[in-house]
Amino acid sequence: MAVQVENRRTMTFMGHNGSGKSTIIEAMLKLSGKISEIGSTMNYDPLEKEKNTTLSVGFGTFEKDGYEFIAMDTPGFGDFLSEVISALFAAENAVSVINAAAGIEVQTERTWKQAEVLNKPIMVFINQMDKERADFNQILDDLKGKFDKNIVPVYLPIGKEDSFKGIVDLLNNCAYVYSDDSSGKKEKTDIPKELKEQVEELRMALVEDIVETDDDLMEKYLGGEEIDGPTLAKAMKSAYAEGQLVPVCCGSALKNIGIDLFIDLVKATGANPIQRKPLATKMAEGEKDFELCMEKDAPFVGYIFKAAVDPFIGKQSFVKVLSGEIKTGNAVVNVNKDSNEKASHIYHVTGKEQDEIETATLGDIVSIPKLKESEVGDTLCNPSRKLMVIKPEYPEPMLTKSVHPKSKGDIDKISNGLSKLSESDPTFSWEHDAETNDTVISGMGTSHLNVMIERLKKLFKVDVEVGQPKIPYKETVKGNSDVEYKHKKQSGGHGQYGHVKIKISPLERGKGFEFAQSIFGGSVPNNYIPSVEKGVVEAMKKGILASYPVVDIKVELYDGSYHDVDSSDMAFQIAARQAFKKGMQDAKPVLLEPIMDVEVHTPEENSGDVMGEITSRRGRPMGMEAGSKGYQIVKATVPYAEMLDFSNQLSSITSGKGYFTMQFAHYAEVPSNEQDKIIAERKRELEEQE
């Protein structure tokens, strides 16, 4: 029997690596009877097993007590933040998991901010209460100090570290002690005497925090009326959905303590799909803004928030149903691609297991395999109403590397593999740079790119060499020159004759190339003038300093001579090429390098060190402004060559809390001392290629 939409709960578990997100989901699955043991379901991917960590969104779908739960596991490393953003976008609830022994860590803060950006209600699960140095009260204080939210504990641990054995339910004013066999079985018991004072204090604070969100309840409370548990729970549900309260739970997933109470809290308090706030969309025709409300009986709208690549099974598209329903066999439209798709099969997913279903309804999260043209960020619709969901903002890639197939026969395979991988990850991109002949991949950091390279090797059987990308330097001139070149060659039959006089001068940065001619009296016939320009353009492909392309230069042909018999297009092209090389030598040639506009988001306490690091990289600070709470945004222009390893250094300076974005700004002259190094390195590189 299908579960009512009101009883559906979708949750994204987020937090730092090692907090136990996967284990919590597996403990929930075990309690529901979906799996028999903890530790074998969520991180099933060979790469995740090898690295013993979550690398992409995983799913746990189960039913319990008439409710359907879809739990999404997310990576705990900053390099994979896009996975967290995608899963948060798809969910109605965000669960921030905290390691009780480690406290609030880097990813706790970063993922929390993403949940706030996406306007998701947040609850907290303090996990691993049985570990050494676990301190519930300290973490509670840290949460209240760190986040500008009304943090309210609803459960309190009984015991700590090795002696952790139970939970006090503050809302219902009772306590439970759990079996020590990890079965999750518990017995109701009296609240321990040593906790009674703290329980009374926290329960009173909880009640006050809840009634403050409801004017009618506040009036009754101030009038001395006793507010019962069900009434408080109903008010807390509403306050949570509006983001007015952050409920805090605790437990140990590995020992299965507190997991059932957490499920009870999600049932009672968690937001259902109908409570989701309207989404910004655009009408496909006319691009008019349209606010999409979560309606069960409206035409189908689904958003692809994740894609998984498998060269054997094909592509899996994970879809969030935002309106109406979709049945097996339904034809839908991919609005972004303006293409038709068919839902041949629909699955609920748990780990690597797939349970086929006939119908996916509002709020559901399902896998639809083998959609032809669809990728992350696309909207699927019933043909009767074509809407395009506005996808969330993803961070810009921060690190680039070059990749080359070890076998020339794998060139097509590497392109195909990189294309498929980029379709599945909005923060991973690739391009073939025609100027440097490099295939360049870009991602969020070293770990991210390493995982993508591993996937390229394992999934698409391509062995690659990895290196730093080549910098697309260019050459230009700072001065003027006036030169001539006569190409004269006599052999049997017709000879070769082309004679040109040209002037070379610099153009404003970014202007490219300008060719002019001021021939008088036909010294160079009109039919040979295009050949002169062609010769110059050909010569500009490789400058004289380090064989980089030449830009921002003007060449004027003002005189020359020709021979009635021996002149030809080729002779004038050769003369022009040689004249250009000679003239460039005389016009003060210089190297140009790409300069990037950089914005660094850094904790306030690290802003000085970040500014110093930028300056040491030949960067030019352009100012600083306030970012989100506790953060500064440092703005600067920095040479691209200096940014290749900036990601790792920024992570070191800020303990992983900092991140940056950059985009191309302009080209600028390379300082003379740097220019000499670049030219020497380039010459070595060219010699090795010979």
C-alpha cells in the first residue's frame, strides 16, 4: 500500500568526515528490517570501500510505522560539496551529524551554511556518544555560540563515553535505557537522580522556546496553563519547518542507541513534501518566472539532482518529484534539452539495491535509468506544462590539472569518459585547450580530481598521465619597428620573388590583430596583399621569444616590390613571415600571462595570512568585504600561473575552512625576471619534443 505524501520524510545527512552519517542511516535501515547488519550497505562502491569514506550521495529508502523515509548520505570532505548541495536541494530536511568526540568541525560549518542558503530546516544528531571525550553539553554550548539559530535539545544522554547507555526524552519527560547488544531494544525507566535538575532546566527552556513561536500557546503558558506533550510536539513541528528551532538529538549509531527515538522525532517533527516552500521556475516558452507549489494533483515536474555513470548498466538519473506523479512507461519532456524521454523503469534505491515501483508521487526520490540526454540540473515535465527549475548555485572549480591518455588509441575514450563524468558532477569540468594542446580537468580540489581520475580509469578503462596544465602565455611587442625582407630564390625555371616593407606597432591590450596597407603606386600588386596578411597571421602563431601565439599587434604593409615572372602568393607569404619575425625582434617583444579575478572566502582570523599569501604570489589585493558570519571576502587579481597550487595552501592556512572562486580577467606583461624563467623552461620543453 502506497504511503501518504504527508507521511513521507526525505532527509539529507551532512557533516564532517568520520561523524558517522552512513552508520546512522544503516542503523535506521536495520531497525526497519530493511537490512540485517550495519556496515555493508551505504559505502558499497569499490572506490568508497577502498578509501573507507563516502564520495557521492548514497540512498537509504525504507518504511516504518506507516511512514516512508528516504535518507541521503553525503561526503564529509569539502572537495565534494556539490554532492551535499544537490542532496540538500532534493530533501525537505537537513540533519547535521556531529562527532561527539570531535565537536563542530569544518564541514559542520560549511554544510550548515549550504542548508541555510537553500532554506532547509535543520536538526542535529550528536553521534558517537559512547566515544572517549564525548561531551554533549560542550557541543550544545558550541552550537549555540557558532550558529545564529535557536538550538533546542529534545533528548539528553544518560551516561557518557563507556557508560553511555540511554536517553532522556525532554518533550515527554521520560527516560529509556538500551540493551548493550546493539539490537536497539530499550526499557522505559525513571530519569536518573543526578540528571533531574538538568532535565527540569532544559525541559523548561524547551517548552519556552516552543511556545515563543506560537502566540496562542504563549498566552496560555503565561496564564499558567500546562501545555501537554502532543500540543508542544505540534507547535515544534511548525516552528521547525519554518526554521525557528533546531532540535538536537543524541545517540550512538554503532550501538543502536537513540536511533529509534531519532526516527520518532523525524516522524513527529520532520517536514513533509507539502510543507516545502514554493520553488522558483521559468516557463519554457517565454521564460516567464513561475512559482511552483508542491501539489499532488498537478502535472508532473521532476528535477534531476544526481546522475551515476556505469558503462555497463548505463546512466542512472536520480529524480526529485516536485509536482504530481510519474508512472512506469510515461513519456516526459526534458525542458532544458527540449527532448523527449521515457520512464521505462522507476526504482527506489537503498545502497546498490533497487526496488522497482510503478508510481513515484510528490516528494519521492527515485532512480530512472537510461534517460538519453538528461544530466544533473535538468527538469523533466509532463508535456502539458513545461517548467524549468532554477538549479542551486554550485561553487566554481578551484583546481586544474592536465590529463593525457598513455595510449594514443584512448583519445576518444578519454573524451567520452570525461563527458560522462562532467554530466554527473556540476563542479567537475574539462576542455581541450587548442592553444596548449592540453586536456584540462577542473574540480574542487586534489581529492576531488584524484577521485575523478580513478573513476576514469576504473569505469572507462583509460590509463592517463596527470600533470599541471600548461599556462596559455602569449607574446606581444612594446615598441615600434620598420623592417623589410626580400625573398629571392633562383633555380631552374621560374624563381621566387617577394619583397615587403612593414611597420609593426603595439595595440591596446585585448585588441588582437590589425592589418593595414598603404601601398602607393602598385609596388605590391593588390592580388598579393592578402598573401602578405596570410603570411603575417601564420607567423603570429609562434612568437620569437618562446613560440607562444602573438597578440595585440598592428602590422602595416607600406611598400615592397615584385617581379612579373617570379612573384607568387607563396613568395609574398614567405617574405611577410620573415619580415614579421625580424620586425618583432626589433619592437621590444614581451611575454603576456593570463590574470585572474580571485575572490577568497576566509575566516576573519585568517584574512591577514590569506592577504599575505596572495601578495607573495604576485597578486594585487583589490579590497576586502564582509562575507557570511565570521568570514571575510578578499578580492584580488592574481596571475593564473600562481593559482595552480593555491587551493592546497589556502586549505592549510584556514584549516580547510577557506575556499575561492576565480575567473579570467585579462592578459598582462610578465615581469622580466619571471619572463626569463618561462622562456628557459619553454625552450627545454620544445627541445624534449623534438
